[in-house]
Amino acid sequence: MSLFRPSRIALIALSLSGGVALSACSFQPVHSGRLAEAAQMQLAYAAPNTRLEQIVYQELSFRLGTSARPDAPLVSISVRPETAVAFRSQTANPHKLHEARVTGDLVITYRDNSGRAPVRVTRTATAQFNRSGQVLAEQAAELEAQERAAKALAESLRLAIYAALAP
């Protein structure tokens, strides 16, 4: 029994020192709290023309912040939806997988008389949905897929804005 006593003492000492070392660490969520609040870029947004543009503008203004200043950079977005068959195969299955594709053209115009050229970015996002032969269900599925794709597009454009406006 005396052979195990030094190893027990070493194990207890190691666990206590590990606990003390880890007590200095802290965890903070990336998408909320102080880190999310620091990401405000104070941009102005153009008026949306379609429901999908409205979704993209809302997501961007929520994530990046808004500004009413007349010299704030103006973000303009044009969103184009498309629908296509996701996989081209011969099947008798009436439930065919389709894809809603949303393409967004973003332009950031500087309004501070600095003479900087506008920033132009184009991104595309997709979402899949099924068609089953029921007209109302197909329309609802397609609209829902377009809205999911618009939210994914907004996230992609948000990252592109960070990259374009990074100091």
C-alpha cells in the first residue's frame, strides 16, 4: 500500500493545480453580449423593393447596426430569386427535390465626399424544397425556401461587408 501513496499524492496535486489554472479562464458567447455589441458598423440602408430584400436588409441592420447620419455609407441590395430542379434524374417519384437560389448584388456607396469608389459584392445562397403535386403546398414550400436562402444570403453579405470595410 505504501507504493500507491506517492502516486495518489501526485494525482491529487495535479488535479488541484489544474483546477487553479482553469479558474482563470472564462467563456463568452460570440453571438451575444459584449462581442456582438462591438460589431456595430453604423450603416444606412436603402428601402427594400421586395419581401426577400426586406429580409436581407432586416438581417443586416440587426447584425451590423443602422445610422441616420447623412454621411453614413449607404447599403443598396438587389435580390433575384430563381427556382430549379436540384437533381436531374429519371424517377417516377412525384416528390421532386427543387432548389431555390437567391442572388444578391450589394453596393456600398460612400456619402462622406471622400471620393472612394463604391464597393460592389455579389453573393448567391440556396435552399432546397420538395414539390409534391399539391399547388398550395408547393407555393408555400418555395416561398419558405426562398426566405431561408435570403437569410443565408444576408449572412454571406454580412461577412463580405466585414471584409470590404475592414481597416
